[in-house]
Amino acid sequence: MNPYQEHNSRHRRLSILRVLSESAEYKANDSLLSMVVNEFGIVSTRDQLRTDITWLAGQGFVTVKETAG
């Protein structure tokens, strides 16, 4: 990952945490997170967002709950 991509990823992860901290019960689905992160100016694919959510979960910052849909 080049420095620009790493910077965007860090910014995206911080934005995810900010959104969750302001959400009811600290919960949000990845669709909502994607929309908000993009509105923050961090244009991201769903794959990039999910990769960062997985990274945050691996660090113990978030818990991921998979739902059938």
C-alpha cells in the first residue's frame, strides 16, 4: 500500500469510529457507513470499507455481526 492509500485508510477507519460513536447503540451497517464515509470526502469502495472494518475488529475496536440478507 502506498503512503496515499495508507493515509486514506487511516482516515476512513477514524471516520468509521466517529460515525459509530454518534450512532444509537454504537451500531451501523456497512451500507450506512459507506454513505457517510463518502460524504466525508473519503471516496471508498465497499471492499475498502469492509477491509477497514475487519482491521478495526482485529484490533478490538469494533465487533462485527454478520446478518443474513
